[in-house]
Amino acid sequence: MRIALGPVSYSWPRESVMAFYERMLAQPLDVLYVGETVCSKRRELRVADWFELARGIAASGRQAVLSTLTLIEAGSELNAVRQLCDNGEFLVEANDLAAVRLLSERRMPFVAGPGINIYSAATLARLVKLGLQRWVVPSEMSRSLLADLIEAARARELAVQTEVFGYGRLPLAYSARCFTARYYNLPKDDCQLRCRDHPDGIAIRTQEGSDFLTLNGIQTQSGRVYSLIDEWTDLRALGVSTFRVSPQLDGSTEAAIAALRQRLDGSTPTQPVPAATCNGYWHGQPGMLRLAG
């Protein structure tokens, strides 16, 4: 099973993004995703910058994947997606069906990101015909449902890899409305890019003080960190090819990668699994719960 670093979900300054990926190239990763998936107004990095990062990743011997926007609302955004799909060098993660169409028209293989809802072998089969190489499992899918889907895909002899979102704040929903702007009582068109002030999103808690949600521009994430690192043997047994770690700035990304790599390599674990607060979806329970394997 390979370890993948998902795209950065948050609005970080350009220098922070570049420094982060420089650190990540020193980590035992197999796949790195780069690109803006949440908001086109975040222009600290341009398409050319993502290409530059991807080339550096490829030069290090890892697989580089370019990620597209999850919610496309304007022609300019579609044009940016088209540039990624036309790159001719790297695999693309499609997070919207517009990207799927562009890639299929170009007969380019692609990854179906978590923004593409896949819940059946029939959907997988359709996307494989369009060029699907790997799919990212919807965050709320349980182990039992995934096992059934993988078995059904094998019965259809579908040549497709499965990637699971295994560590980080879960991407739960996207909206045409920017919740960070609304938090500051600002219109979306004049948001003043306030998400820059929240490099790990805005924490929303219940009246009792429990973690509930995280606001990240138009994206809503889980308030609690999701982790399937303790379930790595189960994931491997199911035939999951790739374990995705979602970037955060607090140092937990490196700790999660190190803990997982030690377990996958069969070495004696010296790196503890970072504290995680939920895995309920995997067990078919409410997502914010933390349950034993």
C-alpha cells in the first residue's frame, strides 16, 4: 500500500506552500497531489507554479498528480481546469465531472477525487471506460460498503486502484457560498481573502465546547481529525492501493506519515499514531465517533 499526500486544502502564503512541499519531499511518500481544489480566488500559486512543483516531485522519483477545483462556477475556472487537463506530463485528479469530460475527450487517464461521488461498481465501470485509473473513496463510506464495492469491481474485472482518505480533516461538503466570508459578515465577491488568516480553517464548536465542524472558504470539513492508521491492516486486506494523508501545518502530517510508514514496512513502531478523534464512518457509525478496530 502506497502513501499519498493529498492537495493542500487551505489558503497558505506561497512561501509556506513551497516550504511545505520541500519538507514533504524528505518524507517517505509515494504520491503527492498538488493544485487548488477549494477556491479559485486563492491565487498565491498559479498553474505554472503547480507544474513547477509537480516536476520537482517527479524528479524525486514520486508520482505527481495535479488536482482540479471541486466546484466550478465560472468560465475562468473552467479554463484553469482545462490547462491542467492539457498538461501532457502528469496524471490529473478530477474533482468535478467537467474535468472528467475534458480528460476523457483527450483520452487521458485520471484519478477520480473525493469530489466525484462513486458508490457503485456500475459507476466505476462507466468511469473506467472514460479513463479512470484510480478512485478516492467517499469519506463517509463504511468498511462493509467498500468491501462490497471492491468485490463487485473485481467481479467485473475492472482494472482500477482504490485510494482511501485515511488521515486529516474530512472534506464533507462544498457550497457556492463562502462560509469564511459569511463568518466575517462579508460578501463572497469581496471576501478580502480572510481565509488567509486561518491556515487550518475556522473551528466551529458546540455549545458544550466539542469540536463540530471546520469552515474553510466554500468547503466544510470535519471538526475532528479522522484517522484510519490503526486500521491499516484491514485496508491492505481489502486491496486498497493508496492511503491518503491530508496536509495540515501543525506537524501532524509528518507524524502521521512516519507512523504509517513504519507499520507498512513491518518495522517495530517507534512513532506513535498522532492523536485522532474520529473514525465513525469507517465502522458504519456517526462520523464524529471514535471506535476501536
